[in-house]
Amino acid sequence: MKTIGLDLGTSALKGVLFDGEKIVAEGAREVTFIRDGEKVEIAPQAHWADCLSLIRELAAASDEPVAAIAMAAASGNTLVATPDGTPKTNIISWLDKRPSPIAPIDLHELVGWPWNGGFPLVHCAWFKANCPEVFGNSGQLFMNNDWLAFLLCGKRGLDHSSATPFFLQDQAKGEYAPSLLAAAGVSASQLSPLYPPGTAIGTLKPELAGGNLTEKTVIATGSFDHPSAARAVHVTKPGEVLVSCGTSWVGFTPIPERRVRKGYLCDPFLSSRGGPWGEIFSIARIGLSLEETIVRLAGKGDDRYKLFNDMALTEDGEARKTMLETIDKFKARLEGRPRRLVMVGGPSEGAGWRHFLAERLELEVEASPFAKQAGAVGAAMLAAQSIND
């Protein structure tokens, strides 16, 4: 069975065609931002065109009809549309820093993430305060992932994991919180129904079918991106840790039951299936400072990451010092010594990073075979789950 998983990242859409064991095909599209001062937006129709073309590209590489499609997402983006999905606004990126019309609220225990002054709760309140006509009598509120799924199948659905950074969900109950809906000025009827990850929402619209995409291709709910990557590399038990290396370094670990504490984000993860919750921490934007150092030491060529790794492994100089300082910052956020650790993302492909991380933690460090596509593979696995269930 072939499924397609997409990873709707902050700056790129990535996707895979997956056969349950390996990546059959992969592809990507860059996200183009519209910036105006503190505003950061995305043109919705271009976003939809990129998503659809990526899906069709992946489907064309299959030797059989695609069974299902699901999306992982770095969610927290906002779009207002008509009931048929026609955009009424641009997609507001979670990177957007427009001033919040809402005073800070302690939401951590309720939604699983602490207040951050942005994301759909604030975006909605901004619309209500500055252009209330956008919602009118029929405006529908989406994030980009559930909007894309709606365009694919004509039915609405959003998973509990991606809904966490919506900042409108009572996470423990898995339903929208009336107090947050009131703060945002919206009603549940304007939102997608909430489901567990890997739930079938509908099937592909007939007008989108063709080739290996058929009217039987299921569109399923996905997950927030890091829990999706954890599924791909089978980090599913307490004591196991996923480290995702990108713009920020993110640690994800399963926990036996829901807990909310300072400095961590909570995710429903496998709880709907009787499994663990997830806990997330990050070293924000450390990848950006690393890139500056790598370019300064190894140049801007495509081989700069390999050169940087070679320097760290062979010379007791700045490359090794930078690598060890980064690893020590990550180690300081770990509680105890993990019994298993898996790396995904660009640095996971570098022997130096794996060597020194293993040395510092005194354990074997695994590198995901899916590298930067782990989030998309996890989404493809959730697509398969929607069929198998």
C-alpha cells in the first residue's frame, strides 16, 4: 500500500511517497512569505497550488493507486475562508508578530502550550478588532493544514495534535474551550471538527482525481510535526528521545500521562490509542547561529556541512568547540540519561554530530534513515493508519 505524507514546514513543504518501509519518492516546495513590517503572511492560492502539485508529483512515482494522504504541520497559521474554502484573507504565519489585542493569558494547563502572544487565538482577535467584516455571517476559520485537507476532500477535520497550537482547544478534553472561543470571537461552527491523528476525514474530490490519485484516495488527519517524526523513527516509549535539528533544536519524548510544566510543550501524541502523551522542549533558533559559524569556517558551498564535520572530528579547534557547546546546551535540557536517542534533520547526517553527542551522553546515537523527511514519513504512516483502522 502506497501513501503520501506531507510535512508542511515553516519555510518549505516536503513530501514522500511511502510503502510502509521505505521512501519511494520525495519532493519539496519552498514557501514564499509576504512581509510587511511585523506581518508575515502566505498567499493561500499559491500555497494550495504548491501542495497539489507536490501531491501529484509524488503520486506519479507510484506503481499503484495512492491509498491515503495525511499531513504533518508546523501548525499555528491562520486563514479565514468562505464555507466553500475560498480564501478571504492571506494565511497568517505563526512567525507573524503583529500586536495582540488580547492581554496575556495563562493558558498552559488548558491548551498544553504557554501563552506566546501569537497563533490563531491572537490572529482571530486581531481580525475582530481591525477588520470584523472578514468573518461576517459565514467566515470559516482554518489553519493551513485543515484548509488544504478540506480543499482535497470537501470535508473538514483537524487532529488534536495540530489543534494544540490553535490555542482554542481544551487539550485534556479534546474539544474547543468555550472561554477561548469567546476570547477569539468565534464559534465552534466556524471551525473544523476535532479528531485523533490518523482519522479518515473523507476521500479525494472527483475533479482532483487522475492517474494514481482516485476518488477512493482517503484524506486523513495528521499531527504536529515533531510527534509525526517520532512516529517515523518509533520513538514511542518513555525514556526514548527524538532530537530534531533544524532552525531550532527540538527534543521530543513520550511521557506516561499528560503533564504540563514550565519550559515544555505538551502533545496528545498516542494518548487517543491508549499510549503515551508527548513532551517537547526546544533550544530556539540555535540552528541560525550554527549556520553563521559553519559558513564562516567552511564557506557557502554545498559541501560546507561535511567540511564542518570533518573539521570537528580532526581538529581541536572552533568547529569542535561550537559542536560541543551546542550539544551541551541540548544535554542540559535532558532529564537523566535517555535509554535511546534518535537524531533527525540535517546534522543527523554528519558523523561529527553523532560522534560527540554519543560521547557526551554515553550512549549510542541513532540517525534516522529518513533524515529530513521524518515528519513526512510519520504523516504517511498516519495515512496508512486511517486505512487500517
